[in-house]
Amino acid sequence: MLDTLLHAFVTMNGFATSPVVLVILALIGAYLGGKVVEIIPFTRRIIERREAQAAERE
């Protein structure tokens, strides 16, 4: 079991040193982060308040 985990860690470390993989992971993380913010009710209310304030100013 430990051998398998260590092998997976070393393999992922090899991927993580590639700049292309890091850019792809960053893009995926940004996309998922944006989706999570929309799903969480507290943050969705904050976004709706800001949008309403911006609409009132215009």
C-alpha cells in the first residue's frame, strides 16, 4: 500500500514540474473556483448585492 502511494506521489511530482501541466492545472482550478463561488449561498448573495449596487449607480 505504501509503495503504491509513494509511486503515485513521485509520478505526480514529475507532472508538477512541467510548466504546461501547471498552466493546465491553474486554468482548471480557476474554473472550478469560479463555479464553487457561484454554488455557495453566502458568496452568491454577496455577488448579487454588488451587481444590484452597480445597477443602481447606472
